[in-house]
Amino acid sequence: MDPQDRRTESDGVAIGSATAAQPAAQLDPDGSLPLSGLPLAPVPDRVDPTGIMFRGAPRTQRGPAMPYSITQRELVWADNLPELIERAKRRQWNATTDIPWAAGQNEIHPAYTEAGIFLSTQVVDEARHVEAFLKRLYLNGVGLREVSPGTESSIKGLLMQEDFARASFLLHVLGEGTFTDLFHLLIEISPDEATRQIMVRSLEDEARHVAYGVGRLRTQLSGQKDPDLLGQQFVEALEGRLSFTYEVSGLPPQVQEALAILAGGGRSPAAQGRGVPRIRQFIAELNESRKRRLLQAGFSEQVAEHISQLHVRSSGGLM
Ligand SMILES: [Fe+2]
Ligand SMILES: [Fe+2]
């Protein structure tokens, strides 16, 4: 193939800071919104192994390098994926209630299988969140906004964690803990009923993920003579994350601004006078509930405070 013919994400689709208005999502006549109703960027033939965001998000600089090995369309894409996604959602079944279990009671489970089952439900939950939030982005013709390098590098710090207990701590306890608080706030300040429903349903999913993380951590800490000694390992994980993440402090300014506009009900000075203090209060609430979760899990006040501060520095308070 001639190199000129190769379309890659970095040279063909996404570099540039322009954020022109995009066509709005096309609802089906019955009011439903399949992925095929979104004006998504074309699927690139090849992509550079960089970046963490969905295809087509405008960016002014290259994303962080990532160890992706599947970077060609022909290796992974199928044209019937949109249809298969819809079919998979229509045909979900519940292994608790949809099988006549009494008719065949002879299963033997390997140890800890339940954890794998739970985590697989989380994967399905997160796929649903990506889908719902992508649809919400395009619903009114806004689409993807510019990628924040700080957010992207902090997510990389999370993805690169290989130790399960530390990864679960960073994701289930700290990252998803923040998102439950964020979704609580968004339920309060949602501009419309569709958005509110997305937040209500996503909150319920995230609350399960956090409950697993805190429960797992409590189990782990309860087996320790000195829980804070284990806390030190998590502190090291956070410090390790800081070493390859741009240090970001507090919620990203674009996120704060958007939340303040929603909370105040607009961009006027009067609306800002309502929105900005509400978001300042929310940031204080975020820090309090993070510490509360850490104390509930069994850390001392001092370690909870230290971990909480490191999390804000390595993640911008988010993931
Ligand atoms: Fe999620
Ligand atoms: Fe989650």
C-alpha cells in the first residue's frame, strides 16, 4: 500500500483544535437512538498507538503513547458491529432468574468465580456508559470536544496498573467513588429528563462498582495487623502514577465551568453567582466523601488524608 493512501487517525481525522458544530443525532421514528444515528467520524484504516479518546475527538497535540497492538481496521472491525450491539442488548438474560435451576443442580465453581462474574457485569455496565454518554454528546449536535492531555495521561496511569489490588483501589474506590458523587450532583442539576435518567441509571451501576471496591478493601485490611502498612503500598501506587502522569490539581477547569453553568442555570453573571459557589461546595463534598470511604474501609485518619491528597494530584480529582 502506498503510504499516502493510508488513512490514520492522527493525519486523517482528528488533529486540529477546530470544534465546529456537528450535525445532531438522528432519532428513529419511535424516539430510540441507535449508534447508527450518530454522525461519527469514519472508521480509520490504521491508527497510531497513541491516545485514549474515541475516534474523531479534536486534539491539538498527540495523545500519550499506548501499548495498543490492534491498530488496523482489518484486524478487529466488522461492518455488522452496530447491528450485533443492538442484538446483544435485546437478547440479554439473567442467569439468576431465567434458568430453571432446580432442574439441574450439579454445578461446581472454582474458588472466587463470583469476583470474575461481578467484574464481567462491570465491563457490560461500562460499555453501556460509553454508549449512553456518546449518544448524549451528539444528541444536540455538539459531539466530542477537545481532548484534555491531563485527563488522558491520568487515565493512562490507571490503565497501566498491573497489580489487581492496587488497580481495584485506584478504580473502584477512588475513581468510581468520585463518579458516584459527580452523578449525584448531575441528577440535581440535569438540564433535561434524558440527561437525568442517564445519571440515575449510571449512578446505580457505579454505586455497585464502588461497593465492591470498598468491600474488597475492607476484607483485605481486616486481615492486616497494621492496615496503614498496606495503605503505604497504595500510597506508593499513587506516587508511581504521579511519576508518569502530568500533575493535575483539582477538577479540570473546563469540567468546573460546565458544571457551574448547569448548576447556576446559565452563563449570566447572576447564574454564575449561583453556579460557581455550588461547584466549590461540590469539590469540598468530593474530598469529604473520598475520605469517608477510606475511613470506612479501615484506614486511619492520617493515611486517608494522605491518599486523598495524592489522588487529587494524580487524577485532577477524577479517575
Ligand atoms: Fe462507568
Ligand atoms: Fe464504573
